[in-house]
Amino acid sequence: MATEREGAFEDMSLDHVVFHVGDAHQAAAELVDRYGLAVLDASEDASARSVVVGGGGDISLVFTEAVTEDHPAAAYVRAHGDGVADIALGVRDVRAAFDEAVRRGARPVSAPAEDGGRVVATIMGFGDVTHTFVPRGDVPARAEAAPAATGLYALDHFAVCVEPGQLAATVRFYQDVLDFRMTFEEQIVVGAQSMNSQVVQSTSNAVTLTIIEPDTSRNPGQIDDFLKRHGGSGVQHIAFITDHITDSIRQLRDRGVEFLTTPAAYYEALTDRIELTRYSVPELGELHILVDEDQGGKLYQIFTRSTHPRGTFFLEVIERAGARTFGSGNIKALYAAVEAELSRQPR
């Protein structure tokens, strides 16, 4: 048992992401129609209905709608609106992972039990978001899924906003309980506002969380706004990976996806700090794609305009040309772009 416990979180995978929503079919349709994903499964029982969409074998998003008021999705939607409720983790031994996580201090939600022919178990993560342990690699329906028509094929990371003072404790939870390691940290200052950010990643590199808290010593900003509108800690955005971001963005725009814009000054100064090789400044500027770099290579990314009624959730498209971190310039540009977007929304 000691050996099983020691390796409980080795080779961890990102299995699927569960959204609790008010209308499962409508929420799934947006990912299908605008992002080129496909419906992989749909089910309904006496308490809930769910629709699974995915693509490329590595994207699996489950949209669950409560049919009865006592289903957890009902309470989640009342508190937060539609949003990420569970990030499911693939592990070699569900029982060993659950026992070890609880032994290390995780709060149990549901003990190991049979569900659809496999054993699953759930612990609390951050805010109202849980982690369900499932058998690693047990995804037969997803394995046959065709790549998304827009070139999106996997999830890169989750951006998580936490309450002031909770960043260190949240990072410590993932380090101490699930064997994640911290790979990046930074304080971002934009004008009179500031936020603190740390990135934690599983030892397998398959699960990455960018955890952000507002700096209360400075003026309130977009992280404070998220926490207020969302009703506490939660997932602010999810990043999709593509191998050719300009092609993907053009296809997504043609399908009706709207993206945040970046000031022209960003592109005027771009060649002063980065030597571009794959894409030109006019091409990046036309599509409002951000670019940064680290020792491993370059990072391209862009953020969608939120379609959430509360303005609390959006998506990102990212291409990693060798880069493994999160560029400072891009984080600051995102912060400024979201601030500009929020300033146009009614308070």
C-alpha cells in the first residue's frame, strides 16, 4: 500500500471537464457550432441531463443540467451561473489516489464507488470546484473523436481566480495533496491595479492551473470583479491548444467567435522585444494575436470575448512553439484587454 500511495498521482491525466449549466444542449451547441467540436454522447436520467462534446481525442467537456432542484448542478448555477464545476483527473488507481489525497488533507466529497462500470471518487478542489478521480485512459468514446474542425485538439491550462489571501493556500494544497509543482510566479501591475499569479502543474505535465488572486493593497480590478460576479473562487477561463493559431482564429472568426482586441501600440513595439519567425507583425496584428517567448521558444495566444451572462467565463486559444511558461507581456495585455472589456459592461 505504501508503494501505491507514493505513486498515486504519477502519470496523472486530464480526463474531462464538467460544466454545470442551465441548459446543457444550448451550452454544448456553442462549442459545436462555433468551435468545431463534436457531440460525443448525450444522456438523461431522473435528476439531470448531460451532453459530452470533444475533439481530437484530448478534449472532453461535459455539460450537465439539473432536472431536479436537489441535483448539485442546480445549486451551482444558482450561485455562479454556468461554469466549471469539476476537473476530472485520470489516475492509475482511483481508490489509492482518493485515500492518499484524503490522508494528506483533501476534503472528501464522494468515496470510491462504481459508476457506469468503473470506480470513481471525488474530492474538493477550490471554491465549489471538485476533482473527480477516474481510471486513467478509460475514454473509449473520446479516442475515436475526430479533430475539431478549427484545429483545436487539447486543453492547455485553466485560469483560476481565488479570494484575496488564498493564493498561497491553494498552491500549497496542490503541492502537498496532489504532488503538483509550482512552475511560474509573477506579480502583474497594470496602472493602479495588481494581481499575483502562480502556476502549478502535475508531475506528468498534463494538468496545469494558473492561480490568480487580486492585490488588495491596490485598486480593485478584473479579478475582484470576477470574484464578485461569480460569487467566489472559480475558473475564469480555459485554454485550447492549436498547432497553427492564425488558421484556427480565422476559422473561429468565420464561425462567429468574437475575440478581445489588442491596441496597435502592442504590435508597433513587438519587434523591439521579439524576433518573429513564424508569423509576421501585420498577420498577428490583423488577428489581435499576442506573442511572447521564454527559453524554450515562442508563445502565441488570444482570448475570446465572454458570452457568459455574468461576463465571468471566457476561452483562450494558444499555440506553443516551444514555450512552456506564460509570457509577462501577454499576461499584462490580457489584464488590460479584460479591463477594457469590463468597462463597457453595465455594473
